[in-house]
Amino acid sequence: MLSSTEFSRYQKQLAIPEWDEAKQLLLKQAHVMIVGAGGLGVSVIPYLAAAGVGHLTLIDHDVVELSNLGRQTIYREDQIGQSKVLLAKDFVEALNPHVQVDAMTEKFSMANYQLVQTVDLVVDCTDNFDTRYLINDACVKFGKAFVYAAIHTWEGQLAVCNAHGTGPTYRCLFPDEPSAGEIPTCNEAGVLGFLPGMMGLMQAKEALFYLAGMSSPAQNHLLRWDVRSMRMHQFRMERTLDAAERIFPVKAWVPVELDAVDAADAISQGDIQFVLDVREPFEWEEAQIAGSICMSMNQLQIDLIPRDVPGLVVCHHGMRSMFVVKHLRQLGFENLINLAGGIDAWSREVDDSIPRY
């Protein structure tokens, strides 16, 4: 039952003829996992909490950075360096004390994906393909739906994948995970903050409809929104016959990667003997690791890259360099290691005298 305080809190939505106390109780009893508390998540989290979803589990290992604040509007400049999910938990508890919030300051991974079986719905607010495909596979395994959204410059995509455990999955639409570096991140391609904000609001809408048992085109279509033309296009999705068998594929290639601190230690100990920076020359001039070789990924000079000694490959955030490592391994370079997080992580974790951009 709803308390008198809850009736007062939700009176505006309860006044809608199609939205009654029974639907509100469905929200109150629901448990939603939100993976990612960044540009998409900061819209999803407040609106699900404000609408009365009774239990939220928030997962994100990241902290607030200055460059987040143009689009992640529940955080403040004086909170830079603090955990996003812990701040989001505080935000929700101040907004609606009727909502139970669990905050997990870790990455969604093979170590914790089984938590999906305890929730009613997952909302994918991530910005990387490894996590998105893992969300898909976990939801298919446990018969859960997840609300997907993604953005690229001026466009957004939206779908409810694996709806009711029988709908089309993310792998039905995009069967294979793209190689690292094939598709740029927001950091690489750029973004105006309103776009993830609006796509997050659409995710919140789809989550509320799904939890309340209401149908939506997004439950069997991919919706593509173009912000410049203000047009939404729908593409029919069909579930493949082998959708349940395609989850958790064995990856053919596992990259060798070090975080910034471990990479710095390896260089100092002589275990890494050269640094190959595959950013553009103007980026290298802006910020560089001392002694690094600048060779942009589009103009690699294969004959000048050492084959027989270990080398560290660097870019801005670790995406382009990962692509280069994979490409060069196919050409016989077996001693290359990717710098996770790129020069940006190096600046944050190893040498703060290197400018961030």
C-alpha cells in the first residue's frame, strides 16, 4: 500500500487516467540496476527515484572530473575526485527518502554480473562496449530486460533489449563487439551535454513503462534520434533463434594492458624499453611522456618500430592505442603493451606536470 505521504508525493502522476495506484505500487516494489553514473545515468537516476522506483542499485567505479560537469549535472565542482555513485546515492536519498539505494563503487564485470538475477530491470548507462555486451549477456542468461542508450555526436540510439526475456537482444542487432578504437568515445568524438541528458530521460521513460507493464515501440525497435533534424526513426528488431546461445563468447584476442602506475614502474625497471605515442603531432606537443616516439596511428612507420623489445603504446584515453596494439600484433609485434587510460591517466596518476586536455 502507498502511505499518505507517498500519495501526496506522487499525486501528479496518480492523476493521469492511465496511471493508477496499482502501477505506482509496481514501481514501489521494483528493483532496478543502473550501470553507469555518467552522462546518461545522471538523468536516469533522479527521474526513476522521483517517480517512486523503490530500490535502485547503482554501479560505477569512476570519480567526478572537471570535464564531466558540462553534462553530469548532479555533481558540483567541489566534488571533483569523489565517487560518482556515492554522490548519486546521497542525491537520491535527499530527493526521495522512500527509495532504497545501494551504491557499488566498482566496475560491472564478470566478478559481479550475477547480481542481475536479483533485479527486475537493468538500465545501461555505460560508454564502453565491453560492459554493454556483458550487460546484454547477463540479462539474456537471467531472463532480464535492459534499457539501452548510446550517443554519437548529434545522434542518440534507444532500445529495450531482451524485453520480457523473449525480445530481441543487443547481440541480435549488433552481433559482434567492435574492435577497440573502431568507434570513438565521447572524449574522442565530443558531445554537447544535453544529448546524453535527453537520451537518459528517454531511458527513464522506457524503464517506467516497462516496470508498469506498458508497451512501447522501443521494446522491439531500435529508435534513432537526430538532434539536428529533431526526427526519430524506428528500425524493427527481431530476436535471432540462437540468441540464448550467443552469450559470453570466447574472445579471440585478449589485449595486454597496464594501468599508468604499473606502466611507470615497468619503465623505471627497464621492463618496458620504449614508448610509442600514436596521437596526432599537435596532441603530442601539448602533452607527452618524456622520451616517447610520436607516430600517429594513421601514419605508422612499421620499419621504425622495434619488434624485439617491450614497448608501451599510448594515446589520449587508451582507445586508439588499443587498436594499434591489435593491428601491430597481427603483423608480428608481440611485445607491445597498451597504456590503459592513455596520457590522461598518466597525468592523473603518475605525473601531474603533464597537461590534461
